Amino acid sequence: MNESNFQEILRNVDKRPITLIKMDIEKSSALKESVGNREYITLALRHNYFEKTRKNSICILELNYDNRANMTEYLLGVVTNKSAITTFETRVSINSLSKIYMSSFVDLSSKFKDEKIEKTFKTKLSSELEVINLTSATSKAAINALLEDKNNHYALNKASKILNISKSKDYIDLVQEDAENMALKIFGIDVNKKTRYESRLYEDNVIQTDLNNLEGFTKVAADYTGRVCYVKNQERLTIYHSNKLPLEKMLGVDLIYINETMGSIVMIQYKMLEKEYEDWVFRPDLQMTKEISRMKIPESSGSREGYRLNSNPFFFKFIKREAEGLGSSFVISLDHYQHYISTENAKGPRGGERIGFETLKRNYLTSSDIINLIRSGYVGTHVQETKAIKIIVDEVAKGNKEVIIAWQDKVEQS
């Protein structure tokens, strides 16, 4: 198993500890005799059993075919879905199951390097619980112990690939879902009734042309450039999904909201927050520095029609990286970020920069706050700027590289 995959597994179990599931003889035999593919199974138990089990976490199944030790089999897989299916039960889906080689959980614990962790693990095993949730430390010890047997490398590599795919997919899906929900809420659209769709990378923008009309609302345009237009009564909103597209390379943002009615534009870059101790934080990196360097609008010679509380259109939205959904988030303007990062609050114990819920001390906007500001036209570009930027954004979305070059030259001169 290569070092990269090994480290990916360790990072995962540190944030999403391993779940052990001990299946009795009846269930184990039924699974063995099932006609279906044993690489994928679903289990349903009372809510409390899977309360601490996380989506995209590793799971180890113990299958007992007899009371004798040599009639026990172990499978390792990844929890790819978790949902409540009744008032009393939660269902989990476990994918990419592969056999791992160990004689028992107790035998595995004997390979732990830390005696305290080994003792804690054995105490948990002594319970009669069907589902056991390990701690992060015990999970890492279990992975290290499994790694000692080369026969287990196949299962661990397989799980690592699934986790890598899930991690990138989670980010794209979270940003996409939040973008849609936020855009529709601006005009009072019930997000529970809207038609679901996805727009991820270049190729996926094609999907937008086939979107169905939203119930009770009219979609007036959808094209291959990643642009979708909605209308409700006298209000009109155009959204560009710019993630990984030329627009992001030009402006450093993931989403562009154009409030056609108020003549304003707001642009948002998404960042994921990671759990660190009692807070969720983001640590600024080179990627963010590059994005901020592109967040510039050339000075306009036109009039400043329409009052704006803040005419700088650039904002950041920070979202908890939670497998179950978007979770909590906060929004701050580019101006606020640049001010904050220069203060002592941004410095961690070792001098590193970070931003989070606690470090900002509630000095931020919520999702509903930014929605109301966008809808009112109280933030974003002025009318004349909006008219000009709209044309430029549309041309860039169509792939006009000359416009990008001209824009960059103008920004550098400003």
C-alpha cells in the first residue's frame, strides 16, 4: 500500500472513526447465502446504533457462521449512505466490501502499539453491543495493525480510492446544492419542490439546457455556458456556476449572482471548514491567495446609480465539511477577510493563520443574511458597473479568451 493511500485512510479515520458491526449467525448466514453482490450491503437498526456512524467512514463487519472462532469472517468497506427510514430505524449502506485477514478483534488489538488504547478497545469489545463506534485514536491503531498483514492491503487500497472520490464529490455537491438553494431562496422559491439538477465541471454544464421548469416559476434561459435565469413576478435572477470554469480563473469565485431587477452583482467563493478541537476552521493557503489576487473590478467611469451599503461584490462563504449535509456556515466580505487576517485573532497558538466561528466571535453574516442583502440590492456592484460586467461575464462564459486578456490588462492598470 503506497504512503499516499495510507495517509488518506489515517486522515479519514481521525475525523470519521471506524464502526464495528458484529453480525449474529442468522444474519451472517443469510448474507453468505444471498444471491446479490457481497461488495455492497444495507443494514437497518434502531437510530441509537448508528448515531455516531458517519457517512464516508470505514466500517468493519464481523460475520459469524458458527460459535467456533475459525468460522468467523471479516469484511472492510466504506459507509456510503446513512438515512432515517422509519420513526425508529436508520439505514446505512456499506460499499466496496473486501475480505480482511484477522482471527478476531481481540487478536487485532494485540498488535496495537499503545497499551492504553488496547485496554480501552478490549473493554468495548467485552460489551454485547452489535455496533461499536471506535475513537479516532483506536481507529488509527486498528488501521496500523491491519497494515502489518500485506493480505489486507487490497481492502485498504480499495477503501482509500472510494474515500478520495467521496471527498472531492462532497465538496462539489455541497457547493452545488448550496448554490441552488441560496439562489432559489432569494426569490422565495420552495427548495423542497424544485427540480434537482447538477452542474459541476465543464462537461456537466450541458445538463443545464435540459432542466425542467420549476413548479410555479418560469425558467427563461438555460444554456451551455453554465448560465441559468429565473423569474418570479417582477424579479429576475441570473446565476453563473463558475467553479473550475474560465470565469473562476478570471474573477476567483465559484458563483456569480446577477440581480437583474436591482442592477447588482454579488460573487461568492466557497471554502470548506475542517474540525479542529472545538471549532471549525479554514487555514488560508496559496490557492486562496491566488483567488484573492483575481478578485478585482476595474474602476468604472460611469455614474454610481443605486445606493450600496458595500459596492465590493466579492464574498466568501465558509461551510463545515460535514458528510450529512452543508451544516452551519458563515459569510464574510472580501474587505472583512482582509481586515481580519491582519489582526491577532487570526493567529493560532503556533503563529499560523486560521479563520472560524470562534475566531470571528460571531462577527459574520449567516446564509439568510446574505440572501436578503442580495435580494434587496443593498450590496454588490452599482447599476452601470453591473451592465458592463454582465456583458463581459457572458462573453467569458462563452469562451471568449480575448475578453479575459483585456480584463486582466485593465485590472493590472487600475
